[in-house]
Amino acid sequence: MMQYTKPMIDQVFQIRKAAPDHLRAQIKLANPELLDVLADIYRSLQDKLLRELIQQLMSMAGPAWLALLENPAPESRPNHSQQIYRGQVRPAAQVPAAKIAAAPTHHKRVIYRGQLVHS
């Protein structure tokens, strides 16, 4: 998760003000994929002011993010599999396929609150 500095937060607010109405819902500091979303918006828009604001933010974030604007490489993007519950963010638990296949079949399978429960 990106740690934002005060100038970066101010830049995000300027980008949000300059963005068209239909894009403002995606531009939020709470969004863990904010910089990826802004990179996609950068490539799809022709508005020079908004593109310049996004480019300045990416330069504050680091050279890797600035390079992402010019060279979109979806395979090099990190996997953002996270669970968000009441504002708490944690990595999603991924169950290997071998464990799923090795689950006993003679038990009754019950799912309770999103978890597999054997009874």
C-alpha cells in the first residue's frame, strides 16, 4: 500500500477537482489501486491539464510509477488481491488447488460467513 506524503495528497485533491464527473468516484485516497487507476485514466484522456497533474503525482510517487505512464505493462503490475472489511485491509487468503482437491468428500460441506466448515 502506498504511503502518501502531504504534497501527494494535495496533488490527488487537485486531480480530483480537475477530473470529469464520471471519473471522480474512482479517484479516492482510500482506493488501494489509486495510482494504477490514474495511470489508466492518463492513457485514456486527452485533457492536457489533467494529464500534467497525474504526471506530477507519478513523479512524486517514484520513477517506477512514472515509467508506468509511458509503458503500460499489465503483467508487471503487482497483484492487488486484498480483502477490505470495515476499513481494515489485509491480503486475501489464497487456498492452493491441492488443498481444495484433497478436501474430504464424505463430510457435509457447509459455508458459514464465507468459510468452509466441515461437520
